[in-house]
Amino acid sequence: MTTQKIVAKKANVSVATVSRYINDVGYISPEVKGRIKKAIKELNYKPNLVARSLKLRSSKTIALVFPHINNPFFIELVRRAEEVAYHNGYNIILCITENKLDREKLYLDVLKGKLIDGYIIIPVTSEDSRLYEVLEGENVVYVDRSTGLEDEILIKLDNIQGVRLAIEHLLDLNHRKIGVINVPLNITTGYERFEGYKAVLAENGIELQMEYIKYADYPIESAYEKTRQILRLKNKPTAILTMSGLTTLGALKAIKDSGLSIPGDLSIVSFDDFESSELLNPPITAVAQPAAEFGIRAAEILVNLINGRKPRPRRLILEPKLIIRESCQKL
């Protein structure tokens, strides 16, 4: 088996110099680096990465813990975060929680026992910050949802403004009966989006109709059933705002299966834009989140954290954008 001692002999350097080269510690002249690199290649030497990680207390690995692999927003976020991590010399471990607390707890417990340099986490819940205290002292960036921890580093959307853009667009089209398929209130995105919905209706003198408000768990089937419930109302809404990409897909199927047309029978706005939105018939009006920016900024901030540079401020709020297409009609 090839060892550092054999590499050192072939490169005519000390074992310590070979070790410094492999661990990227201290100055080594370009000429010596070239000899060591050549010797490693010729001898097909494979460094012991486990031993190297233990020595440096670093594995050059980032854990990305997120809810779903089929949500377009999360997919783009993860893709961009991975790109930044790769270009900074980090590997990515992906952990999919399916938005379940037990799975998230398991992953966090397992990861804590590994040499993970940092974490990008989309939390399962915003109701109990104690769940995330296990990561105290670690490099962590939370994305999309708050944990409630006082000192958390968080990148989130201005959810209230996003809902305002959607509801005001519908109001401009003379809609007053506006239903909503929200995500659960135990995460800050659901809570903030519901608060935005209530606020805009109140500002415009529109009474809150509780039968127009439904909450869907993340599977598309849940949004499908909740939408069917709204569509069965005798005094059903003229427009619906769906609060995530997955709820939009469930709602669209429910509307189609109910024999209704968009926007002729019902207008719809999606809180989340995805690639196929403009390819649907009709193309869907959407509140777009900057998913790419979420991923890029999260990874950049985390890499800086790992290297001892803390962000100021600790909370970054990104702005939504309304993309008007053909899924809403004027009354």
C-alpha cells in the first residue's frame, strides 16, 4: 500500500511536507508542489480522508436538510446552493425530511455525530425552537422558515408583501370572494401568509369568510381535497390563492375534476412560480420567490460562517414579485 512516506521518497521531500501539501497547510513552493503532485499521480496514492478530517476537524461537507424533493422551489434552492458549495470546495449531503419531525430529529442527531462543517436547514416546524438547540455552536443557516431561536441566521421571503401583491391584483379585477389554500400555520410561511391575507381583506373592508380558508398538508392530495371542499360551497369564491407550488398543483387538478374552467369559472393565483406555470393552459399568475437567490445566498453566508465571518444583519429578507399571466379574469 502506498503511504505518505513512499510519496515523500519519490518526490525527494520530507513526510511532513507531503502532509502539509495534502492538508493544504503552510507554504510550499510551486516547484515542490509540482514534484509531490507528480509523485501522487504516478503512485496512484489515495489520501486517508477520514484521518485527514479528524486531524483538521473538517470534512469539507455541508448538510442540506429540506422538506421535499418534488417542490420546484426547494429543487431550485438546493441546486443553486450545491453549485456555490462545489465551487468553494465543499461536498453536499442531502437529507429529505418529508416535512416530518421524527425524520428531521433523526437526521440532526445523526449529523451531529459526523464532522459536518455547516448546515443549511429548512425547518419542519416554527413552533418549538428547542428542537434546533441541538445545533448550538454549529454553523447553521436557516432558510424560508424561522425556528424562533433568538440568534438564528435566517433567509426568508417577505411573505406578507407577497400575499398583498396577489390579493390586490385580484381586488383590481373586482374579486371580493377570495378563497385560500394555505400551508400549515405551525411554520412561519403559513402564519405570515395568512396574516397578510387577513390584513389586505380588512384594509379593503372585506369580511373574513372562514369557510373560504383551508389548510393543506404538503402532499398534493391534501390540497386537492381542500380545494374540492371550497368548490362544493353554495356561495363559493370567485378566486383562489394557493400558498405554495404543491398546493397549486393539487388545486388545479381539483378545479379540472370539478368541470370548472380557469379563468372563466374561477380565477387562481399561485404563491410560488415554477417552470411549467407559463406552459399550462391557461398560464398561471404567480407570486414568484427568488429561489435561486435563496440557494446562492444561503450557501455564500454558510461558507463565510465556516471561515469565521458572521453576517450583519443576521436576517436577510428577500422580495417577491408578481408575474401576471392569464389565470385571472376581471368580473
